[in-house]
Amino acid sequence: MGSLFRSEEMTLCQLFLQSEAAYACVSELGELGLVQFRDLNPDVNAFQRKFVNEVRRCDEMERKLRYLEKEIKKDGIPMLDTGESPEAPQPREMIDLEATFEKLENELREVNQNAEALKRNFLELTELKHILRKTQVFFDEQEGGLNTTTESMTRALITDEVRTGHSMGPVQLGFMEKSNEREDYYPCFVAGVISREKLPAFERMLWRACRGNVFLRQAMIESPLEDPSNGDQVYKSVFIIFFQGDQLKTRVKKICEGFRATLYPCPEAPADRREMAMGVMTRIEDLNTVLGQTQDHRHRVLVAAAKNLKNWFVKVRKIKAIYHTLNLFNLDVTQKCLIAECWVPVLDIETIQLALRRGTERSGSSVPPILNRMQTFENPPTYNRTNKFTKAFQALIDAYGVATYREMNPAPYTIITFPFLFAVMFGDLGHGAIMALFGLWMIRKEKGLAAQKTDNEIWNIFFGGRYIIFLMGVFSMYTGLIYNDIFSKSLNIFGSHWEVNYNKSTVLENKYLQLNPETSDYLGTPYPFGMDPIWQVAGANKIIFQNAYKMKISIIFGVIHMIFGVAMSYHNHTYFKNRLSLIFEFIPQLIFLLFLFFYMVLLMFIKWNRYAATNKRKLWRNCFLVILIHLFLSAAPYSASCAPSILITFIDMVLFNTPKPVPEGCEVYMFGGQHFFQVVFVLVALSCIPVMLLGKPLQIMKQRKHANVQPITGSDAEVGMSNGQPAAHGAGGHHDEEEMSEIFIHQGIHTIEYVLGSVSHTASYLRLWALSLAHAQLAEVLWNMVLSIGLKQEGWFGGIMLTIVFAFWAILTVGILVLMEGLSAFLHTLRLHWVEFQSKFYQGTGYAFQPFSFDAIIENGSAASSAENE
């Protein structure tokens, strides 16, 4: 089979490169993305490898680029991304890149430092401006007739000893030359700015530490001030503290220092304050001009860097990836040749050799590279080629487990079975159309959407599975037509094949009426495609009919799906030449599944085919005509009331029970010889269990005893090479290394799991019926309890009501029935594939092929950079 159905055939190669050409050759292989290198220096520390200095230089360049990117994003400058991937620079170009990045970083840091110093100076001047304005109000209280308050505050700060013998005349704050008393006892003040959130604690500390001998006035600064260190907006308040004495002055300043309050000089004389305010305003204007010029220069530097930043990142990451890869190589004894080992796809060896030649020509080396295939017993990596369509389906399979090397790949079959089983649970023409249109929109706009490279994980999941969503929607539309269900209503495309022969009064007066298929109520032929729309109005037995129908088709699809999975194991056993597993596992497993569960499916088809309401009971059992029909046509007319239960029939078959008596005129069995065939089927199926349990271990034991006398040769050997490739683990190719007790235990577990799993897996497919029923009932509930309310209203009010109700119904439909029910059906479909289908043949014990690819490295680097920025 081709690579679509199995992973690519891989081979281990040894690569010899001239030291001068190694960089260019590895660069070409990175652009190709088809080579997975092995580490030939696993015991060597990362800091002791040959190219560790080059890797460190690349790390330093990446650090500088991340710094530039951070500054560019801080200013909101868009970075040019052409989507192109420049080639990896030559080693000599690293010096130019380092010089460019060093110059940019130093220039930007210098500009930032200058800007921060200017902003800090601007902040200090702004705070001083606010202090001069706010404190002017405090000092103007004396001149505005508010001397009484000021006098009482000042006198409270002067001790009794100083006031003894003196008159209580007016006092001037801070103007000590107007009094004959000692300067140490007259009030002084300090002014400053503090963060508004610290002000209450600051005030309490002043009161407690100074024992109430200070007076604090404060006023809020309305506009926030920018912190120059981090750019945050901070709300602050101006304060002025009055006190007396050097001891309190020292204490107040220490408290201000502890609360990180900034103190500023504030002159006492009004003329000095006005002069200082004018000087501050002049300096602020000059600073604004200088700051604007600084910001313009910084912006020009960042804009120039933003044009090339993406390309610089790509170049640096490519250089770093090349040197990381070269660190995996070995040097030969002459120190002139690098030796590497790598896994490569066999079909791409010629392409790889051409890339190596291009790299050699670019480097100017005269010695061509050498690529030799090696023989190995190691399991190769698993490599499945994918495109944008199959990639999402392959990801579903790999999420369960990476396929063992060269075993059957379920992804091609999942492309059909996954959306189909989903649609069985999600069958609705309207809901499927919504999902299909959403998927189609993403497919049509995929280039533009992919270029956006958003970090939203939910959107990336939807966009990555756009083809799955589209196919699930299309298949749901198909099953919706089969169910004749569109938003819980039916389409009468071909006209119903049932007729109402009652008169109008009978229909209006009776709540329940029956249409008898034995009469002219039924036209005799079924609806051409899907369910007849008459079932939409059959409120009494609609669910009963659909339950029986959907339950049976769920079992039918499930059994066919499992049989197909067992059939897939045949191709695995034959490819790996595993004769024991073919004889003692595949054949008994298939027989067990066919003779029990596929037989149950056949009974369903026989019941549908043989039993009908138009058939009459055989009341005259000895009638010669009936006997002739029974003998020669083998299709005796069986009525609907004689139809047996398939579940009861299957249980009686497995337990060897005698069928219960049937009504007069009915046949006990559905066809002649049914009892005999059922007994044979059960006995043969039960006999397969010991074959699965003991056949393979006993045969391995026999082979080992024979090997003690004579070595095993030929194609039946359990280990070694198969067509130049190692036999895959998990396919029966490693039993020679196991103890016999382990083989018996493993085979016993495998047999019990299969036998019991056949029953539980068959029942598990009933989730198709359950979710389909739930989806249909939820859609009907939404229609009857929401939309029908708006449809029943009349007049202009009805139009408004219908618009509101329709919007609410549409939101619930998309949110619950499409998104939530769709996600539920998706998860159940995924479980059916992982557990019920893939467990029949899929080992999933391999490891993925991870080639050295620049595209993958750059994509992962961009994702990691985005995560760090967040």
C-alpha cells in the first residue's frame, strides 16, 4: 500500500560533511525539513560542545531582539510581516547582525535613560508646581481674614513656658523676625507630595510619633502623574506639615522618608513663591519641548527597527537551529569532517542528496557530501505525509497515540467514518447547514485567517479543524434529509405516501386517529428518500418509531465499523509476516464477531424484509396453498404482530433458551433452520475463545522448544529485519524476549478484553441513537417553547414579538444545539474511533518523526515569544 495507508518507509543514514560545507548543507536540509538527526554526543554536556559559543551569541542576539520587540509593542508600532522566510545568513554575516543589534540596543537604552531622567525631572517640577499652588491657599488664609484659625493652631504649638509673661497678640506663621521670642520655639513647616493611598497611614504615623504636636494640611492633585520608571499613572496629594523645634523637624523628615514622600522647598514670602512658580513653569515648557524631541527620535529608531524585526528573528533562529544541529554531529579523527546519523524517508533520499549538493556548491567546498544507508534493528520514527486537508484528521489519530512504524494508518478511513458517525448523532438539515457554512467560510478565507496568527487557542482549534467542521456539516445535512428533520420540522418534497381518509369532522373531534397500513391509508410504496413527513404530525408514536429505527441502525453501523477494524488487522499481520497472530488472533476474532453480532444485524434485515402489516396471519395452518407458498417461495406472509424482538432472540440464542410460545398463526422462527444455525454459531464462537487464549502462546512455546534443538530460520523468525526494516513492536515481533508466563498473561488479558469488549463496544454504539434522539427533542423543545410563541402573535405587535423571539431562538439554536450539542457529538464520535474502532488493529506505540525543519522551529519560536509577552 502507498504512504496514505501506512507511514513512510524510513531508513537510517550516515552523513559525512566537510567542515567548511557543514553549515550550508545543514541550512539546506533545514529548508527541506525531511531529516531527523540523532544525537551522537549524548554524554557530552551542552556547554562542552563544539559550537556552544555560536549558540551563546545567537542567544544574546535573540535577547536584544526581544528587547526591541518589547519596546516596539509598548509604543504600539506595527511590525512588518511579509510572510516570507529569508535564507539562513552565512556565518560571516553574524558579525554584521551582532553589530547592528548592539548599536540599536545601545541607542535605544541611551534614549530611554535620557527620557526617564527628563520624565523624572518633569515629574519633580510638576509636583513642585502643584505644591506652590496648593500651599498658596494655606498661606493666604492669614491675609483673607482667617487669622483666628491660624492663631489657635500656632498658639497650640507654642509651649506654656514660652508664653508666660507675654501678651497673646497676633502671631505670624514662619515670620520669626516679627517676634522677640527665641527662634527654636516658633513654628516651621515642610511641604511635599505623597501617594494618595498612603496618606491615611502617613497622617496616623505623624500624629502618634509626634504626639499630636504637628498640624497637617493636604490637598489632592486632581490629574494623575506618570511614574517615570514604569509609566504607570499614580494619584498623589500635596501636604504641608507645621511643627516647632528641631527635634520634631528631624522626626517629621524621617517619617516622610519612610513613606517615600517627596519633600520640596517652599519659600515663606509670597513674592519668592511667585518668582519660583514662574521659573518652574518656564522649565516645564522647556522640558516638554525636549521630551517631545526625545520621543520623536525614539519613535524613528523603533519604526526603522520594526520594518526588519520579523526577518531578523527568522535569521537568528535559523542560525541558532543550525548550530544546535551541528552540536549533534561527531568530528572524525582528522578534525576536518563532521559525521552525522539521521532518519530519512526512503522516497526522499534523492531530494536530500540534491539539497546537500546545493549546500556544498554554496560553501565553495570541493569535497562532495556522502550519504550512506545503514542497517539497524532500532524502530524507525513514524512519518505520515499530510496536507492541509488530511492534517486535522491525522492529528485526531496521533492524539490517541502515534502509529507503530508501518502499521495501518486509520486517518484515510477516518476522513469518511468520522463525519458520518457524527452526522448520525447530529442529523439536522438546518443545524448541519450552519456548521457547513461556517467551515466553508474558514476554508474560503483560510489564507487571510492564517496570516493573522492569533494567540486565541479556541479559534486556532476551530481553524485547524475547518475541513472536519465542513465535512461534519455536509454529512449532517445528508442525515438530516434522511431523518427529514430541519429545525425539528419536516420537508414534504415528494408528497406523503399516506392519505387521511377520515372526514373533516372526525379529524377535528378526535384527538388520536390511526392510519392503518393494511388499508388504502398507505399507498403501498415508501417515501422516495428518507422518512415520510407524515411522521412529523404523529405525536403519539413518533418517538416509538424513531427509537426502534435509530437504535437498529446504530447497532448496524457499529458492528460494520468493528468488523472493518478487525479486517484492518489482517493487513497488519500480513505486512509484518506475523503468521501466528494471523491464525490465532485475526481468524477467531473475525469468526466470533461475525457469528454473533453480524448475525444479529442479519436478523434485523430479515425482520424488516419479512414482517409487514400487509401480511395476514396464517389462521389455517394446514391450508394446502399456504404450505406450497412456504415450501416453494420460502416467504410465508408474516404479519406485523408476529414480529419477534431481536434482543430477546439474541439473548435466547446465546443462553440456549427455548423460544417462548407465539400467538396463533405466527411462526416461532424467522426462517427455516434458524435454531440449528444459531446453536452452531454460538458453539463456533465460543470455541474461538480458547483458540485466542491459548493458541498463540502454545505455538510460541513449541517454537522455542524446537529452537533449542535447531535454530529458527526463514521468514517466520519473530525478530530481525523485514525487507531491510525492523519488525514493529506490538505486532508480534518481540515475543522472543518475553517470559512464557508474561506471554500467557498478556494473551489472557488481550482475549478477555476482546470478548467482553465486543459486547460493550456493540452497546457503546447505541450512543448514536441516544444523542440523535436527544438532539431532535431539544430542537423540538426550542421550536415549541420559544419560536412558536412569536409565530402565534398577530398584527404589528406580532411582527415585533416575532423579531425578538426569533433572535432569542437563533442564539439558543447556535449556542446550545450547534455548539454544545456539536461538541458533545464530536467527543462521542472521537471515543467511538479511539476505543471501539482503533482498538481492533491499532497499536499506537510508535514515536513521531520530528525532522529538522526551519518552518517548525520558527513557528514554535513565535508561539513561545507570544506566550512570554503575555
